Amino acid sequence: MAYTYTHNGKKISLPDFKEIPVGLVRKVRKESESDQPWFILEELLDAKQLAVVDTMTIPEFAQFMNGWTQGANLGEF
């Protein structure tokens, strides 16, 4: 299952938060808490989807991330 979010008519698709590969979780574990979301997004999204994320305001980005993670912290796998 995937999480799909539409922003300004453009779709972003991510795997369900609970389906993130364990290897990615292992890689991100030593990153700072503020770097973890960016590291994960940069691994999972292509350049076009990242460009859509870059146009979001902070409240829009928070809504996007909360929808995907369903409010879980990145450390709560």
C-alpha cells in the first residue's frame, strides 16, 4: 500500500510508512532528528517529487508528513 498526497495538482507517492525498508531505517538511525525526515524523503522520492515538496509551506509540509507517518516519530517504527 502507498501513501499518495496531492499538492498543487501534482502527486507524491511514498510507500506506507510501516513498509519503509529496514536498510533505510538502519542508515537513518545515526542522523540527527532534524535530518532524518529529509534523509528518508531523499531516498524514497525522485527529483520531480522532491521539487513538489520544495514548493510546500511549512504548514503544508507538516500536513503531508503527519498524513504519511500518521503522527509517529521517525524513531517509532
